Amino acid sequence: MKYKAILLVVLLALCIGINGAFAVDGDLSTWYNSADNEVRITSTGALVNTRTDIEVATTNDTVTVAESNKTFLPNISSGTITFTLPTAASGLTYQFSSINGNNAAGQGTIILNPQSTDTFVGCVNSGTTSTFTAGDDLDSPGATGDSVTIVGASTKWYCVNRIGTWVDGN
């Protein structure tokens, strides 16, 4: 009986002592799954990606699923940069924002090239119905500050937070 009482006191002391070590709502525990990506776990167990990877792009790029949540910064003053996108899927998100563009026709153009079965939705600035069909590119003349975030869903890329001029490239 004496040992049970001692064990109970020890367990109670441990519970009281450890209580402050547990997270409460709003606290975050941080861990890193690579040198470039920080992930936090909230006290409710939700995973939160708190760091966005950034890539300054000066040449054509094939975007991968693993790069979801990445911000691409096309840095061009002439020519084009084409970003070939993966197949649209729920959970994929990419941002493109020109940092050194040029408004001249045919110079500094940013091209987002989807897979042949994917369609852009809500991506043009006019109030008219989109002319996009499956496989059509989304283009910007690349003016500094032109920006768009695309969010994937089955066979669709939805444009959100669009700034500047974006057009159906086909």
C-alpha cells in the first residue's frame, strides 16, 4: 500500500510538473522537414506550412508537384519565360510575380503552360466570359508587379489574387 501511495504522489507530481510543457491553443511547435521548408504543428494537431519557398526564374521551368506553395519570381526584361505546370490537382498552389518586367510587346512575357487536359478559370481581367479551353496558356506581358496565384482542382487551375494583365495565350 505504501508503494502505491508513493507511486500515486510521483505520478501526480509528474502531471503537475509536465502540465506547463504541453501546448495550449495558439501555441506552435516548430520542426523542419528540410532546409527550405518549415512546418508547424498546432496544439490541435494541424500542420501549418509557415514558410513559402521562393525561386527567382530567368529561364523556362517545369514546375513540379513538390514545389506546391512556391512563389516564382520571373526576372526578365526581354523574351519569354514558360512555366510548364503539373497536372492540376486539389491542394496544389503556385504564385507567379514578375519582378523585372517590360511592357513592350513580345518582351518579358510570362507563359503558364498547363497540361493538355487542364483549363484556367477566372484568369482574365475583362468581364467577358473566358475563352480558355483545355491546354490554353495563361500569358502576361510581364510588366513589373504582374502577379497571379493559381490553385489546382481536378482538371482546373483557378486564378486568385490576380494583378495586372493576364490573357488567354492561345
